Amino acid sequence: MATSKKVTENGPCCPMCLEQFSVPRQMPCAHSFCEKCLQSHITTEAAKHKHTKLNCIKCPVCRNSVSLYIKDKPTSEWATLFPVNTVLQSILPAKSKVDRLCDACNTEGTTSRAEGVCVVCKEAMCGDCLRVHRKLKISKNHTILSVEELACNPRNVIKLAEGFTCSEHHGEDIKYYCKYHKLPCCATCVIKSHKICFKVLDLKEELPALLSANKPVEIIADMKKIESHLNKFIAMNESILNNLRTELNELTANIRKVRQEINDILDELEAQVKTEGNTIYKEEFIRKQEENHQCLSLMHAVRNSHYLHEAVHKYGSNLQKFLMAEAMKSQLRF
């Protein structure tokens, strides 16, 4: 189970793997995940749509859907379409940071180490791509920040993070604010969902007033309270599990103790039965042996008389036969 200690001491953690971020990718809803975790989530969702095309994915945290279907890019690479959260990446512990790769080269399936990031395009580029970028008419005046500048100055990182894309219309920048619904929105949102709203404001023009109303300090305080409550909830669950484990250990120990006591009683009873049984068996054995001896002795006597009677019956006189028969009758009445 994740603990508050892990979150506060180890810096920002991915909500999916609960480990330190590795290449944090930000979804339009502002939730970020490790690139590998996000790709694993996309792959799992794609597996559920074997017979249909996957055209949107849900954020693992808030469950908001993001429309995303690129014909020329397999779902196994969709995680790279989401921008790197440079702010999160900048505050990660040094040991967990990885070299940022060139986004332009990555789209062509090659890997190159980024040397700078365009503030306008918000793309990391290698040396070759930067030279081309500076030559193009449309991008020659763009501000380029070196990787070293980003690492040394947090303000530069914040510059790259300016603005958010719409959670409903992927790639569309948030430029307006609907005062009726109290929602930031993109141009497509305004056309589709807010065209009858009486106050749709230009976000840049209204930022001072909106920012004052939002009171960022209070929002941060509220977020800290939520984090504190979540930490307490996690601690409570851990306490419940620990108590349950203790009770389970005590219960199994008691069962083992009772089982041993029962075994001791049964062992004693077994020994007693064995001793008494052996005594009874020996006495009965002697008695039955004597009875068997008497039976064998009598059986031999009867057999001998039988042989004698047959001999007299075959070869003796009538008187001998009579006397033998009388003798046999007296023996049979014993």
C-alpha cells in the first residue's frame, strides 16, 4: 500500500505505479503518468476493442475521455503523443531524471538526445532539428531554451507549461472562460457547447480578475488539506490491516495451542488405551491358548476313538462291536 511517507519524501509519484515519475506525460485533464504506465493503460484499453477502433481513452484518475485516433501511428506509440510535463520533470530528484529525447526525431522512429526546447512549439529538439527550426520562416523567431537552462531555472520550465489543452478536444488550447458554467474552454467548446452562454470571456484579458477570484494560495492550502486527509485515510487503512494481521496471528497461534493441547490429551489417552489393551490381550491370549490346547487334546482323543471304532467295526466280533459301541456312547456323553 502507498504511504504518505513515500509521496512526501520521494517527490512526485505516478498515480498508476506509485513510483517516481519516469518521463511524465500529461493528459489534457492535467493528470500526469509515467510514459510506460500511460502506454500500458492505452494498450489495455485497445485490447478491449479488438473488433472496433479505439478512438478515445479515459484518464485513469478522473475517468475523463480524451479523443485520440491517429491513423498513421499504432496504439503502441500513442503515449508519446501526450506532452512531457516539464514542470514535474524539473522537480524530480536528480537520480530519477532521464535525458529528454528529441520529439521531432521520435515521430520518425529514431532516438536523439534533446539539446533544447522551443517555448512556442513546446517540443524538445536535437541539434540538427534545432538548426532547421531556426531556419524556417515560421519558427525562426521562436524562443529556444537549452536543456541546461531548463535544469537551472524553474521559471523557464514554467514558461513551457503555460496554457493547457482541452480535455474534450485534444490539441485545442484553452483560450476562453465561460462565466455561466465556470469552465475554461477552447474554441471548439465555445462553438459546440457555449454559443448560447451570455458571458464567454477571453481568458488572457480576464486572467487578473479570475486569478484573484480563484485565490491560488487558498487552493494550495485546500490541496494540502486534501493530501493530509488522504494520508490519514491511508494511515487508518494501514492500521486496520495491521490490527487485522495481529488478530489473525493471535487466532492462528491460539488454534495451534488448542490443537497441541488436544494432541497431548489424545496422546495420553492413546498410551492409556494401549497399556490397558495390551494387559487385557495378554490375559485373553493365555486363556484362549489353554482352551485351544484342550480342544486339540480332545480332538485327538476323538479321532483315536474314531479310528479304533472303525477297526473293531470292520474286523471285530459282534461282542467286541457291542462293547465298543457302548464305550463310545459313554465317551460321547462327557
